[in-house]
Amino acid sequence: MRTLSRRTLLQSGLASAVVLGGHIPGFLRRALADERLSPSIHDSIVVAIQLAGGNDGLNTVVPYENDIYQRSRPTLALKKKDVIPLQQGVGIPARMKGVFDGLEQGSFAVIHAVGYSNPSGDHDRAMEIWQTAQPDNPHPETGWLGRAADHLVPSPKAGASPIPAASPSVFISEIATPLTVIGRASVCVKAADPASLTLDASFGFPAIGEGTSKFPSAACESLVSDAIAASLRTAERVAEASREDKPGNVSYPSTLFARRLEWLARLIRAELGTRIFCTEMGGSGPGSFDTHSLQANNHGELLGEFSDALAAFLADLARDRILERVIVYTYSEFGRTVRENGRRGTDHGSAAPIFLAGGGLRQSVVGEHPDLREMENGGVKHTVDFRQIYATILERRLGIPSQQVLSASFEPLPILV
Amino acid sequence: MTSHCGELHDREMPHAGAFPASSDLWQASSHPMSRRDVAHLLRRVAANPTAEELDGFSGQLPDAVFLLLTEESPRYHEFEAELRPLEEAAVRSNAANAYRTWFMWRLVLSPCPLREWMTVFWLEYFGLGIERVADLALFDDVVRSMRRLALGDYHELPAAVLLHPAFLLNVRAPLNYRSDPSEQVGAAILRTCLGYREQDFSAQAGELARAFSGRFINRGRLRVSEFERDTGEKTILGRSKAFEAEDIPRLIAEDARAASWTARRLYRWFCCDTRMPSEEFLSPPAEQLRQNGSVAAAVRLILSSQWFFSEAVRRQKLRRPVEFAAALLRALKGRITLRTVTELTAMGQDILQPTTLDGWSEAGNYFSPLALIQRMNLAAKLVGTDENFGGGLARGAVETWGDDLPNALTDLMTDQAIPVEIGSRWEDLRARYAASSGDRERVAAAMIYLLAVSPVFQTA
């Protein structure tokens, strides 16, 4: 695994040599990142990407030299020529070249074998567990980022305005808002068409400071008046951030997922105070990552689409120097079986790798590729509990004590600056 | 008795005075209602008044209007019969969005609006969600019961809901074995009917769950297994006996805390989003529930009271997305479409799915900047000509009111008798409307939009 601690780096005296040399390889830059301050917990942004259907982890982070892998997947196993090497005998599909570049630059990372004990193989239940981080709760009502958003809205105390200054979370997609961002108090804004978040001026604009009844009991009206003024400022910022004639604009692929990410970048660039964003790829229901049959081409295409869009998104944020404040994570309900089924597909498994992207990543690969001899539900066993990643994001990026959101203590991983 | 009640927060507003100590303010108002009073009342019970209601109810006593609002007139029965085929078709084809649209139609068009909005109140009260129940026929059945009892017997209502199969599905407890009672059943009852917070549940959630053992939902039907019933003694709400599920609604209805909690929720629903008075202040409506067992009596007490018509209560409600859209469509007799309902869901308020068992979020949370942009955009779509959003709102208004449209709009959409400063753009549009011939609809649409997105229309 290609990681290097800051201490080792400094002890080796490489740091100054490399800096003086002008070119800083990605892995050294990541180690040097420890020298920087962490992205502020007051303005960091979390982007959740749901990959619905159960992404096949073994064909995403591929143990191409592993005999068990090759034997178990006679038509699906990727060969050395099909992958970009990542670690010894492990690589990512060549179609994911876009994010591999991010990996080189320190803005993309893979965490191996993420899951939880006694994993569910049911789409709905498994997705709910990932969304809520409450595998023991048979009746979860809120998602982990929804609960995080509840912490970010003003506390309901006397004297506080009941209207939040910023929209705490945004979800962009046509499907129903996932439980991930449902909070008890906070309201997630959903945009099926992201353009719906730009103000329609067909009939003019609301009049600021007008339309109130100027009566002592109209305190609510003044609050709303302030809120309308804030929303018009927000609309201006969104419009400015959406201008397509800016020099150096990043070109996104022409896919639906890429369009969603492009809009997310615009909203982030607009500095709206929103800290939590969510989008998805794969749709609702079982989702398009549910590759029970004829997986090879479909899955490759999905990963390519994902990778190209994410690479553009990261480049877009980097161009505006806001990538450092953003952390992207992906989740899917489960990985898939090690063994290929009779329909040239794979069935529901258990653990799988997840991706992190953004600024302040300490490592590009976290953990070891799972041992394919040790299986659970026909899939690989987890070595990292997904709630450790959530705890890390909560504490290192949102500044929220993770126990308050996860209702239990999980050791954060040393993956974020 | 303070700690048990759930999270209905008192957010003291700037310039808000203290709550008066005297409960004399619950005396019925003896003043005939002005147009402004009628508008205030109708904003709270029907989202917004119609022109006919403003004309028809002015000069009457609040109590008399309450009776008119709750009367199941022949027109109401005709309305029911007219809409029933739509309801049945949606249920038969398990079309949840069509059902949502039908439900919104009722909210906007019903001749008995108080009953419709009280149905929404109970839906939120019990946290019943169409997605959680996941069986449209069962959901429809329990909603019908709630509508029937919305202003009825306070003792009968919990029984109609808690003993209904939809309740167990709503809390994901279709299987209730004696050896493994579903504690979420007890937790849901404590939260929704009694306002307990989780830390106050103690052993009661388990005891309540035991009472529901032996109840199984199989293919949408309730099956009771005598073998799985826990017939042992349980201690619930301070009483010990071999209680069974059928006893629980009665225990709740007789419990002073339940009545107090319900009165608080009614107060929040009808009076104020921002401040909550003490339980002592709310004891008169609570007593109506507990002693008279009448929801109608409690609601009538609130809506007819001097307190309700005082300035302290006016304009203290923030319109959530559904109330906003319903208000606009009811005032101007617009059409409800599937797309409108979908937009409301995107704005965070699915009319048939309270966010959690505690209901939808507090109203202020629907006013974040991006949510307000969506709201303004919805207003633009509703007043525009897009058939997906009904189209024709402005055209209908021009046809109905002609030259008098500006006055009719301010009458319906602002606060009568109180000078509302809409600004120079309004005056400009007014002049253009008076002078125009060809583009009258367009100018009317701009006028409606300007009022719809003004602060005064976001409050009730």
C-alpha cells in the first residue's frame, strides 16, 4: 500500500528536497498535507453519492492477480490489461481513468472492504442501513446526514428565529429523497431538475421589504421578509455561479449523473451555507447497479460514467479552489458475490469498497483488499465498519460529535487531514 | 407536569408580549365578525378564505360560523359522491400520486374544509405515512376513519387508528409475538398520543407492546392469534391490569396527559407556530377533550374564543408548502395537478407522509433560502399558463372579477383593514391592468404572483 506518514517523510528529509525540486508527487503531497490546517469544520461540505443496486466491489477495485477471483468469475473477471494498477495485484478498471488521475493527485481514495456485521441482502433494508447508520433499529425515521443537518440548523430556543439562514441540505435527482438526508427538524430541499433552484423571473421578483402588514402582530411577516431577502441573494449567487461563459469552465460529460454533479458544483461555488449535498446514480428500486445478468458491459459503462462525471466535478471544484473543503463519499447497499452466477452476473453479497474524494485525504488506498477465501453471504467480509467513515466525516468535516448522530461510538479513521 | 410533553418549542418572537394569565380569554367572542376576522378564521381552518366565504360569514358570530363550517350539508355529500370514483380508482390501481392529488383536491375544494384540514391534523398527530403503511387500500381506510372522526369522539378516534392494521404497518410491526413484542408499537403510542420523549419511555413502551402481542397483519388484514396474546398483567399509564390492545385507546383518552398534549397540538395547529403557552393556559380545551370527549368542542372553544381573535394570535402561523399552495388555489379557484403535488413533495412536504412520527418539520424550516426559491417558482408556475400546473389561474381571475380584480386580490390575499404596503410595482401593475386590454391576463398573473410571494401571504 502506497502510503507515507508525515513523520516518516519529515524524518527522511525528503520534504524539503521535494519542495525545492518543484515537482511534488501526489503521495508526497498528501503526506505534506498534514502540515496544513484541516479544512475548517465550519465551512466544509459533504457530498453523498448513492449508487443504487449494490455495486460490485470486486469489479470496481479488482484483484486481477487473485486466482480465486479469476476462477470464480469465468466471464466477468477483469485481466491485467483491463485495469490500472493501484496496489500489488489490485487495480481499478481502465474505464475509470478519470478518477485514477484524481487518485494520483490526492483527491480520490479507495477504502477496502467496508460493511457491517450480519449484513442484509435485501435491497430496501440494506440501503436503509447505509442511509441511516442504524442497523439495529427496525424502524429508522431519519438518515445520518439528516440528523447531522439537524445539528446544523438553529436550536429551537427562545429568541432564535425559526427560519434557517441557509438550506441545510440539498438532494438532486428525480427519485424520492433518500432517508440519508431526512432529518427530524431540518428540511432537505430536493430538486428533480436542478434548474428549479434558479429563480423564475417570468413575473418579476418579489419586492424586498414590501408586502407586510406593518402591524405589531406581524413579527412572522418580518421574519419572512428577511427570509425572502436572503433567498433573493441566494438566487443571485446561484445565477452567478451558473454562468457558463466563464473562462476555464470545466466540460462535463453529457450524462444525467454528470449534469447533477455540475449543478452540485454550482451550488457549492455559490457559497450558500449549505453543508450537505446528496445525489445518486442508479435510480430507485433495485437500481442499475443490481447486475444479476450480463454484468460485464453494463457495469463497466456505469463505472465509466461515474468516473468521468466525478473527475469533471473534482476538476471543477479544484479550479475554484474549493475542493479542499469538500469531501465526497459513495455508498451502495452491498457488494456482490465473489462467484459469478449462471447468467453472467453476480448476486447480492456483503462488503465492498467505497470511494472518498475531495480535499485533505491522507491516503489514496485505505486497508487491504479482502481475503476472498473468507466469505460472508457469498461476498467478502468487511474489515472497516461504514460507521467509522461516517464518524470521521462528522468529526473531521462537519464538526459534530459523531456519537450524537450515530448513537454509538465508532473510532474515526485516520483518513482525513 | 412539564417534562413529558414532546418538542413543541416556544420560540419567543421579537416584540412578542407575555401570555396573559387569565383563562377568561377562552370565553366565546361575542362580536360579529368583520371581513378581516373571517379571513383570519378561514386562513386557519381552510388555508384561505374564498370570496363567497368573506361575503357570507361577515357579520356573523364565530360560533355560528363554526357550526356552518362543520355542517355536513347536502353539498358536502354531493362533493363526496363526486370525488369518490377518483379515490376508488387511485386505490384500485395503487396509484399513490393520484391519491395525493385527490387528497389535495379535497383540501382545496371541500365544502367542509375544517373537516379536511382536521384530517391532516390527525394524520400528522399519529404520524401516519403513505409510504410507511405501504398499502394504499389500508391507508385509505384509516384516512376515511380519521376524516369521519376528525371532529368527533375523542375517545373513539385513538381506537379507530391504533387498532387499525395500518397503524402496525406504519411502525413496521406486522408481527407481534408474545415472546418478542414489538417495542416500536409502544414507543409510537407514547410519542404520538402522549408526547413522551424517548428518555421518558421507561418500561412503558414494552408494556404497551405486550398489550399488542398476538396481532398480526397478513395480506393487509388483521389476524389475532389467541395463542400469542400476552394475557398477563401490564402497568400502563399508572394503571395495572391484564390490559389488551383494545383497552389502550380508552386508557389514552382518559389520561390527562394525553388531553393536555392534544390541546397543545391543536393550539399549535390553529393558533401559533412560534410560541407555546403553559399547560395551565391550555387547560380549558384540554378539559373539553378529557371530560366531554369531544374534539369538536375543543376546536370550537379555540376558534370561537376572544383569544383566537386577539392580535396576539393573528399572523402567527407560517404557511408550510402545502398550506401555501392550497391557499393560493383556494382563493383563486385554481386546479390541482399531479405536478403541483410533486413539487410540494420536492419542497419537503409530502402531504400524505409526515416526515417522522412526530409530524412534519416546524413551519420555519420550510423557509430556507433555496426552499423559498422553489416556493416562488411554484407560484410562477401556478399563475402561468402551463397546463401541467393547472394553467388558467390568471384567466379565471380576470373572468371572475374583471375590472375589480386588484381589489379582489388584496381582499383575498392580504390582511384586510390593515394597510399592507405592497409597493410601487403593485401600483404600476394596477394602472397597467386598468389601462390594458390585450395582455390583461399577463398583468393579472404578475399581480397574483407579486401578492403570492409577498410576506403577508406566507403567513396565516
